[in-house]
Amino acid sequence: MHAKDILIEGYGRIREEVHSAVEGLDPDGLNARPTDGANSVAWLVWHLTRVQDDHVADAFGLDQVWLTAGWEKRFGLGLPPEDTGYGHSAAQVARVRVDSAELLTGYYDAVHEQTLTALRSLAAKDLERIVDENWDPPVTLGARLVSVLSDDLQHVGQAAYARGLVQSAAA
């Protein structure tokens, strides 16, 4: 198994978990926050998708799906176009409201497809390419892809947990 195959497998698992975390939730369930300082399922999935879209596009010299495929307009969040949710305050998290699970999974699936296309093009030597010199040591493509994978899996796990809290409170 090649490194790119492992990455493709890992990113595929994010997709499975995103769908599990949001499917069947109505807008109230998607946007509920277990406490005032907590993130909603909708915010967590939107954020992990925005980060993957932003970071993978940047690393491969691609356009972000958010900006080029009309997702920013479909979500209508009124945020700056480049906003990924990084550093959002509790008040900013509360303003990210999503009306349907299908909107979240549709955007995630579009980003996932762009990610898979990029990953399929990888050669082993590509993983050593420096993609960010703002860190010491500079970040390689391999490190960036693993970082996004890790971050996304953590956030989708948080979304699944928040879903459980919301559903148990409603029961």
C-alpha cells in the first residue's frame, strides 16, 4: 500500500463520519449547542470542511470549492469569504446556522471529491514538497495532509458527541 492510498483511506473515513454525524438531524438538532460555549454539530462540520477545503486547495494550488462552486452563497452565513471558523468566539459560532444536513454533506462531498482527485495525483516525492514556510521547520505536503486529516477526525468526533448530547436532551 502506498502513502497516497493510506491518505485516501483516511480521508474516506472522515466522509463516513461526517455523514453519520449529520444525517437525520433537523435544523434545530444541527444548530443546537450543548452549552452556550460549545460548538454545534453544524458549526463543527462546516468548520472541518472549510479547513480541508482551504488547506488542500492551498497545498495543491487549487481553487477552494467554497468560493468557486457557489457554496458560500448557498450557506449564506454572511462571513468573510476566506473565513474557516478558526478562532471563532462563542458568539461567532452561534451565528453559523445551517438549515439542512444535505447542505453540509453536499459541501463536504464536493470538498472530499476535490481532495481525492488531488491525492490520486500524488507521487511519493510530492509529500516532501514544502507547502508552508511560516513554521520552523517548514511544513511539507505530507505533514499538512496528515494535520488536516487529524484535525478533521477530531472535529467529526466532537460533532458525533454533540449529536449524542443533543439527542439525549431531546429524549
